[in-house]
Amino acid sequence: MTSPFVLLPGLLMVLGLVPAGLSLVASFRRRRLFRGWVPAQATVTGNLHGTDGPASSGMHRFAPSYEFQDAHGQRWLGQADIYGPDQEIICTTIPVIYNPANPAESTRPAHFAKGRFATGILVAGFGAAAMFGWQLR
């Protein structure tokens, strides 16, 4: 029979690696989806206030509205689809990417959910440390 002192840390490791892995998968999928889009610098014009979906636990989240120029000098308006914990400061510049075939399609560059990734790695690390500590006994 497996000892609970090995089973519980192993379960903790799995529960930590799942959100970390999902965060990485979402990041790679997002990068592939926007492959070929062109980077630009945008000026923040406002912030959309809301939540980042059911996993946000109702916290205040913000997504910047912005204005940028395409390679031909034409100005475009955009709204980020990624919410963050802080408001962007109006009139500052932020990096964006846009579809060169249709510059009306733009977003913030790809990133992964750092909080979910870090929490997952931390939980998995505690599980691994507990397992390692138990094996030393």
C-alpha cells in the first residue's frame, strides 16, 4: 500500500503542474495564432474595466484601448484582449501586434499567464520538496 506521505505530495505535484502546463500551452497557441503579425508601438487612449473570466475571482482587471500606425502611416484604433491587474497610463506607449492584411485586427503581443504559471510551479515545488524530504527519512 502506498504511504499517504508519498501519495499526497505526488498529488500536490500533479495539481501544480497542470495549471503551469495549461499556461504554457495557451501561450504557444497564442504565438502560433498571431504568427506573421507586425509589431508596432501604440499610444494608450483608455482602459476597459472588467474581469478576466471565471478564473479571475472577481478581481478588477484592465485592458488598454490604444491607437497605432500601420506600416503605411495610417492610424488605427485597437482594444487589447488581454486583461491585467493594472491600468495602463494614458498617453504612454505599449507594444502591440497587428495583422498586416487587416490592421483593424490588433492585440498585445503573446505572453503567458505568469501568475497561474508561477503558482503552479510553486505548488509542484512544494510537492516535490515534500516527496524528497520523505525519501530522506
